[in-house]
Amino acid sequence: MEQPQNPEPNKSADPLPSSVLAYLDPHYWDDRFSAEEHYEWFKDYSHFRHLIQAHVSPNSTVLELGCGNSQLSDELYKDGVRDITCIDLSKVAVERTQKRLLSKGYKEIKVLEADMLDLPFDDERFDVVIEKGTMDVLFVDSGDPWKPNPATVEKVMATLHGVHRVLKPDGVFISISFGQPHFRCPLFDAPQFSWSAEYSTFGDGFHYFFYILKKGKRPSSDGKASGDANKVPCISLYHEELETEDFLFRTNIDEMGT
Ligand SMILES: C[S@@+](CC[C@H](N)C(=O)[O-])C[C@H]1O[C@@H](n2cnc3c(N)ncnc32)[C@H](O)[C@@H]1O
């Protein structure tokens, strides 16, 4: 049975918002991170390390979008990656992440307060950009997932444009998400992007999606991504999963309006 990925929770904090719309509010995240030490959205690194390792090496320059209080960067560091930049919109997340990483001696990791919709980096700076659950936040008010609101699409496309811009010509964007391929691939496959789009899944019972977008590798014949629709998993949820915050998040992102 799956358990929430919250190994060191602050027991006095109740981080669940009254509405998922709170996930769009930077104040929500500041308040939450003031009280909560560590929470891994979806799953921790051990569950998808094998998938990441195919794309990240110790020499990679890595950008993580929306680090929150996840320890993904710590785990990458332990695997030998040194040029890591984490960003988050939440000042509290940035301050606390900086403090945690310095206390561990991981001083090469940079942590910046920045908006993923307007990335403050030069073109072609990174080998790999990673996000886990951060772009999913943009979908909480998307309405019908088959036809998301134009405002949602605009924010997602601003993020994707920025990611595509800061990736090196052969760079890779890794997006770890609840969002199912039939909702995410039409956005990843927009014609202005030169990347190919594939995905794998991980997790027991409920599957999470691990999207891999390889810049400069888009198939030229028909412009379609190389993801295989037959890989869409048959989702089977255990009762315990229905009670986790992850499920609340997913319900409102992908099933709202269906
Ligand atoms: C669902 S949490 C995921 C946190 C972390 N990636 C993890 O796996 O546990 C979303 C995070 O994205 C941050 N965030 C939301 N909107 C953002 C934006 N526009 N730019 C940067 N960070 C953002 C929030 O502050 C929060 O830390």
C-alpha cells in the first residue's frame, strides 16, 4: 500500500488547503513552507532514479523548477551532480532550501526566487530542466481538462517556451506529473518546439507520468511526438491513496469538469 511521501512531517501543521485554487497563491506556499520541513509530491527520488539517470550525469547542468521543500536536489547531488540551480516562487521555500543545503555542505547548489513563467537565465544554459508537480499547479483552475482555459494554456506555454529557450540544443526537459498523456502531449507537441516527447510511468498501484522532452529530436516526418498511446496505464487506486493530498490534487486537475 502506498503511503504519503512525507517522511519528516511537521506534525502540528495541516498543509491541506480548503481549495486547490490555493496552490496558485504564493502566500499559501509561503505559509505552508514556514511550517513544513519536507514533503515530496508524488514520490521521492528513489522511485524514479532509474529513469532520471538515463538523462543526467555528474557533468550535467540542471535546473529544477519549483523545488518547494523537496529533496530532489540533495539526491542529485549525492549522485555526483554539482551544477544544480533550484528555483521557486516562494521566498520561504528558497530561504529554507538554501539553509538545508548549506547545512549539508552542498554549497555548489544555487537556489533562487524566480518564476518559471519568466526564467531569468541565458539561452541554452542547461543540459536538463526538471519539474515535479510544479507545472501541475498551473492546471488547478484549467476547467475542462479536454479544453483547458486559454489563461491556463497561456501560462503553460510561457513555461514551456522558457524551458525550451534555456535548454542546450540537445538538452532534455523532464516533467514528472499526474497529468495524463492525452492532456499533456498536445501542449508538449506544439509546433514551435523542436523536442520529441516520450513518457514512462512509475509507481505501484497508481502510476505517475515521467515525460522526457528531448530538444532537437522532434521527428521530422509528421511532427508528431513519439509517445506510444498504448503505454497509458490502467489506473487502479487503493483506498489509502484516495486520502492523500496527491489524490486531491489530481482529482481537481484532471477530472474536474469531466
Ligand atoms: C506541488 S509543489 C511541488 C514541489 C516539489 N517540486 C516537489 O516535488 O515536492 C509546487 C511548487 O511549485 C512552486 N511554484 C508554483 N508556481 C510557481 C512558479 N510560477 N514558478 C516557480 N515555482 C512555482 C510552489 O511554491 C511549490 O513549491
